[in-house]
Amino acid sequence: MTPTALITGSTSGIGLAIATAFSKLKYRLILCGRRQERLDELQQTLSRDSACYTLNFDVRDRAAVETAIATLPADWKTIDILINNAGNAHGMGPIHEGDVDDWDAMIDGNVKGLLYVTRAVAPGMVANGHGHIVNISSIAGKQTYANGGVYCASKAAVEALSEGMRLDLTQYGIKITNVAPGAVETEFSLVRFKGDEARAAKIYEGFSPLTATDIADAVVYAVTAPPHVTIADMTILASAQAAATTIHRK
């Protein structure tokens, strides 16, 4: 039977790359995002290779998450793979100067949003006796760095939730994979620096960063592993990156 995968944040960056990779595997795709026009464009493109359904919601809105997933048509309700990809980074600065609105956005998206979606999807996996949840974390969840404490904390929470999900759900035949990318060149830095293109571009100067496709390839590897194999945790760094903020630039 063809697997059905629900991907949050599927309209750009890593989520888009995962959706594209899954379409090549002919997976049925539930594409989730906040921008309906991008969802429509993505559906039109990927439906050439696989069946697609779109859900327009913000993971930070619990009611919207619950309503969207509850109202899936009957033939789309069985979700085999959940990719918790939606998330964000906003601003950089020391704790005593931090923007509380930025903090709320990161905690609400990276932690609470992941929980809302998982809570809506996981009971169906338990009832079916199988499933696979992939949480997109970050090297920042493993190594805290200066001026990024709240973002790092939000991703450390993802790391802990991945472990907790594995403890709670393995008994029901559900695999949990945590993927922690290092420096990936997407619109991530542009969002973090609030549209400052020059500042965002400097993050990737002097070395070859990861691409969204690199992370998608890792996710495909995890979800296509044999039934008796769980890829529990992957940290993926650019070859020039030794740690979260240690990058050897030319």
C-alpha cells in the first residue's frame, strides 16, 4: 500500500525538498503550510508524480491544526508518516535584550506547534499499529550558542520530545526519527534577520553549506529503512562545520 505522508512547512526550504523527494517515491502527500497560493503551486507541480492534498493552517494555532486534520476526507485520514518540519528562528541577541515577541514565535512554532500536530496525528498511528514520525530539530538543539539561547532551547525541546515520543510510541509500532541539521542555506536566515538580505547572506559566506535536498535525502533514508531498523537520531553538518558556530571559511 502506498504510504501517506503529512509534511508541515512544506512550501519552502527543507519541507519543500522533503515533499519533492517523497513525490518521486510516489507517496501520497498531505502538504501543509500557511500560504495557500504556494500550496496550490506545489500541489500542481507534485501531483504530476503523486496524489496530493493541501491543508492551510499555522501550526501555532491549535484550533486550526485540530480542525484541519479532523476534517481530512476519509481516504486521507490514515497517515503513515508525519514530518514535523514547520518551525522558525527570529532574531539574535542576549537574553537581557531579547524581543519577547520573537521568543513567543519560536516557542509557539518550534515546540507547541510540533506538539499540536503530533497530538492530532499520533492517535491514528496508535490505532493502526504503525507509523513514523520525523522531527526536524537542529544542531542548535544539541549545542547552545551565545545570542541564540531561546532558539536553542526550543530545538533542545524538540530533541527531548523525540526521545519522549520514542519511549511512549515504540510499543505501538511507531518509529521516531530526530534529524538535526547544521548550516543549511534556505530562507531560514532571511527570516531570522527579518529580511536583511546582506546579513543573511554572510552566514553562508566562505564555505559550502548544506542544501535542503541534503536533509531530504537523509529523511528518505530514515523512512525507507527496513521495518526492523529505526534511525533514531541524525546530526548532519556541512563538511566545513565542526560545531554549531564553528565553521572553517575560506
